[in-house]
Amino acid sequence: MERELIQTAHAAGIPLPPLQARIQGRVILPGDPAYDPSRQSWNLSADPRPAMIVMAQNTADVAEAARYAGQAHLELAVQSTGHGFYRSAEGSLLIVTSRMKTIRIDREARTAWIGAGAKWGEVLAKTQAVGLAPLLGSSPDVGVVGYTLGGGLGWLGRKYGLAADSVLRFELVTANGQLLYASADEHSDLFWGLRGGGGSLGIVTGMEIRLYPVTTVYGGTLFYPVQAAGEVFARYRDWIAAAPDELTSSIVLMNFPPIPLVPENLRGQSFVMVRGCWCGPIEQGRTLVQPWRAWRAPLIDDFKEMPFSQVGAISDEPVDPLPVFTTGAWMRALPDDAVEALIRHCVQGPSPVLFAEVRHAGGAIARVPSGAAAFGNRDAALLLLLLGLTPTPEAHAALVGHCQRIMAALRPHLTGGVYLNFLEGEEARQRVKDAYTPEAYARLMQLKGAYDPHHRLRSGFVHREE
Ligand SMILES: Cc1cc2nc3c(=O)[nH]c(=O)nc-3n(C[C@H](O)[C@H](O)[C@H](O)COP(=O)(O)OP(=O)(O)OC[C@H]3O[C@@H](n4cnc5c(N)ncnc54)[C@H](O)[C@@H]3O)c2cc1C
């Protein structure tokens, strides 16, 4: 393939030396035994066949690869872990950043420099070792940069805000191979767009983020019988209405699949679960959870004082690759008829939805002024996420249809906004405008035109109108 490209380029008079000789990482073409493992995503539903894969070792490799793609007229895509996909990398030059794992911590300044291939779990371990915490999400297996570019809503969100709001500086390579830095003082327009714009404007090779003094939290999950779901939702509504920002929480309807991977006491059963993470004084956290215990003893109660390094245990999300479909929407409120619709569609009778989670946002996320970064919908405090397994195209189609029916039933209670980190594929492309204010979307399109005029970088949220 590369040889063909080079011959074509030579015929057109373009000098195009082989890329491999110019980079420290690896160029992988279809047919290479490393091709399939290198293009594999965490979400097995994504199965693109890039024309060429570049396993980048460093920023210079990314820049060479981007320039090469321009010369060879290939579109560009980026992947680190493959937890999210918005536009297929089919036929493109896919830059895989997973080897770029630099993590440098400045304990005094409470900041860290993170390379584009680092996962949250790796950053969490190193920052906790010096008594500091990053703003990771529910799964430590997710990539730091991809998560942050989309916003990044995690267990410290209501206290310390979105991960995107804690970025101090980005290093990035534009689609034409130029190295730039974006911060409040340099390329501030790009800095604005990268915080919520989802990697549409360049290939981020590293970023400097703020860290926070959190080492111990009171967190976990309360499991209740699914038959009590209506009452648990009503109590949850009151609980979060009075919750201080130190509490970030969610309520979940969960159908554990009947597979050996699931512990025997949960296998094949449904529950309603209250999850949370309190980052204030531990005794206050215990007091906050007490009314649940006093109301009704949970079937399982693992809310406890825990080192923040173990925060991934609250949601305990799978690490091994899976075929999944996710969708979501911002909700206005959670009145009884919305709760009734969620229960009916998600846990009454067989449902292809594995879990339905409503996360409580707001707090510090909502206190950042709307125009401060590209990220939109800050004023909505409830975020719905639906997820199911999609082992076959038929299962995928059935799940998508089912989720559309759920969203239709909930429509009066949805704000109309979406959080693109929780969407994927075709739906993410169709709903991209609903993630931003009209002004922010127009500004992002303007930035896209300025920094990627040929729209060659295709893996981000914002692209030319399709
Ligand atoms: C199990 C699971 C749990 C999750 N939990 C949360 C959560 O708690 N909170 C939350 O907010 N989100 C969560 N997400 C969503 C997640 O943040 C997004 O899917 C995110 O895009 C994943 O980033 P990644 O780098 O791991 O994945 P990838 O699939 O590698 O990247 C996703 C996209 O990010 C962009 N991107 C990645 N790296 C770069 C780069 N270096 N430069 C430019 N663009 C880049 C590209 O557009 C790419 O297509 C979760 C997802 C899963 C599957």
C-alpha cells in the first residue's frame, strides 16, 4: 500500500520518502501481523480498516505522520484506547498514541504533564503516590486526553468541575503537521475550542492539568431490590437536591447478564443502585449516607472510607474489550413519570439495556461561565447514560431501536442537549450541534476551517457538515 502511494505520488511529482525511515514508532500496513491488534478498539463494535497505522512514539512522529497524510491525500484519525468513536477511521491514516505515556508530576505546583497515550489509572497511581488527585471518570481504563477533550465528567466533578476546565496547556500537532501550544496566553482561540470540542482541531500530544488534594473519599454503591426502584428514585431526587458539592453521585438500573464473568450473587439479576463519592470530611460522608441505611438495609452496601486510588471500584467497569453501544442525554428533571418510563423500558421484562444511569452534575461544572470554553449544556444537572452489549448487528439494531423508544418516552424531561462523550457513531455525528450553544458551534466550525482547512482530521466531534 505504502509503495503504491509512493509510486502515485512520484508520478504526480510529489517527493514522498517512506514514512518509516522518518519516525521512531512503527508504520503498519494491512497484511502486517500487527495490523489487527493495532487498530483494535476497546469497543469491539468499531471495526475500521485504516489504510495505514502509525504507532507514534513521540510528538515528532505525530507531526511526520500528519505531514505524510497530507502529501498522500489520506484523511487522519487518532486513537488511544478506543473507548469512544465518533467517525470511522476507515481508509485513513490512523495515528495511535498509546505508546506516548509520559507522566510528569509537579507536586509543589499541583500539576501534571500527561502524554497522549496515558490512561487515567496510570495517572491516578502516580498522582496518589504524592497525595494528589486528577479528575478521572468512572473507569481508570479510559484515555486521559480523549476523555478530557470531550469534557470529562468524573467522581470529583461537582466539587472540582470538568477535566477540560482543569487543563492549563495543550501541546498539539495540526492536521498539516505544525506543532502548537494552546493555553490562556497562546492560541487562546484553540484553547477555548479544545476544551469540549473533542479533538476536532488537532492531534493533542500532551497536556498540563491541575491536580487536587484528595487522597481519601467516602464512596461506594448501595444495592436495592429492583422492585423498590420507584421509591429509591424518589428518595434519590430529595437526597441530591440537598447535596453539597463534595458529593457526586448517580442512580443506576442494572441488569447483570447471566454470564460467568459476573459474580454468582449478582448474575442474571436486576437491581437499583445508588452510587456516590464524597470528597469532604469522612464523618460527614457517613452521616450523608446514613438516611439510606436507616430507611432500608441495602442488599449490598459497600459505601465506605476508601483511598481515592481505588475510586474505579465504585463503578467497577469492565476493562476487557467489549462490543457496546452507548447513548445519553441531558435531563431537565426526574419526575415520577420519567422514572416510571425508565423502569418500564430498562428493567421490566427482558431489556437489551445493560444499565441506565442518571448522573448528578451541576456544582462546579455549572459555575464556569457558558462561553468560557466550547463545552455546552453546563446548566443541566442530570445526565442520562444508556449502555448495552452489541455482540451482533441484529443486537446492535435492536438496542438502538429500544434506546430511541426510551428517549421518546422521556422527551418532555430532556433538555434537548447531549454530552458527546456518552454518544457514538452516527448518533454523535447527527447530534453534534446539540452539544453546544449555536454560537459555540459556529465558533468551532470557524476554528476547524482555520486550523484544518481541508477537514483532514476526521476523528473528532466537529467536522464539515455531512
Ligand atoms: C467504560 C467507559 C467509561 C466511561 N466513563 C466516562 C466518564 O465517567 N466520564 C466521561 O466523561 N466519559 C466517560 N466515558 C467516555 C469517554 O470519555 C470517551 O469515550 C472518550 O472519547 C474516550 O477517550 P479514549 O482516548 O479513551 O478513547 P479513543 O477511542 O482512543 O478516543 C476517542 C476519541 O477521542 C479523540 N482523541 C483521543 N485522543 C486524541 C488525541 N491525542 N488528539 C485528538 N483527539 C483525540 C478522537 O476523536 C477519538 O476518536 C467512558 C467510556 C467508556 C467506554
